[in-house]
Amino acid sequence: MSTFTVWNGAIPVGGGTPSSTATGSRTDSLVFQVSSPCTLSGIAFWVPSTETNLAGSNYNGILYTTVTGTTGTLVAQNAGSGTFVAGQFNWVPFNVALTPGVFYSGCINHPDLLEFISGFWGTAVAASGFTSGPISAPAQASAPGTIQQGFFNAGLGFPGSANHPATWYGIDVRVETALAANAMLEMFP
């Protein structure tokens, strides 16, 4: 069993400058897909190290499938537990089988006035996307109807509006794959 995340525990600057922004309750997302059968084991939200509004944080992880990035079909939802911890990714656990080639929107709905990190990916990064093992965040374009990142919703619901097509809103996703086990079976049948 191997574990992969898109950002590998780092903040993806990608040529832009991240900034912390306080906002009302909202749902932020990361559009991604997998290239082999995987299980989604978590969706995370990065909380800036300067955040102090941590006590009693209520948040939900939500998974949608999406074709255009502007609408989606709910696949699964799970509540986070406890309070956010500043200066790290805060994970909501999942156990959902993912289909290769399908676009998903991994989302976190977070409470009022919690800071989030945002930053532009930069032109070169947006044109190529990000890949980590079997999981990838697709390349970005500004044309309407193309899969894009940075969609958000002002409340609980599919994040179908975009501030900028290549903006990161603090979301990461974690997948588990049986790739390593399969490779061992091939070596030692």
C-alpha cells in the first residue's frame, strides 16, 4: 500500500505569493483525478500559522465528481473532529474508491472568519498541472467550461464559482493505492 497527496505536505506556491485571508463560512476545493484505482483516505485544509480562531471549529470534508468544475454530483461527506491546528494540513478521513480518469472535487467547508491560504499557481505551473504518483491536479485554462481550480462557495454546497482559474485555496487530498502490493505479487507470484 502506498500513500500519495498532491502537495506532499508543502504549501504549493507555484510562482505566486500565498496570502492569508479571513472570510465568512465557505467551501473551498481542489479538482483532481487519479490514473489508477485508488481509495480516497482524506481531504485536508491548510490553516495558516497566524490563525487564532481555532476553538470549536466545525468543518466538513466533501467529495464531488465534476465534469466542468462548475457543477458536481455529491459522492461522500464526512465531518471533521476537534479543532483546527494552525500551521499544518488538517485532515478529514475518508474511505472512498476513486475511478481513474474521473474528475473529482475534494472540498472542505469551514466556519466563519477562519483564515485560509490562497496563492496563484503562476503561468508555467498552471499550464502543466501537478502530479504525485497516481494523483494529479489538472492543468489550468481560463476558457469557460474547462476544468479549473479555485472554485469556492459562500456556504455549504458545490464550490462552483472561481476567483481565478489557478488559485490554491488550501486544500489537499490523500489517496491510497495497492501499487506496491501488486508489484510484489508480480515479482513473487
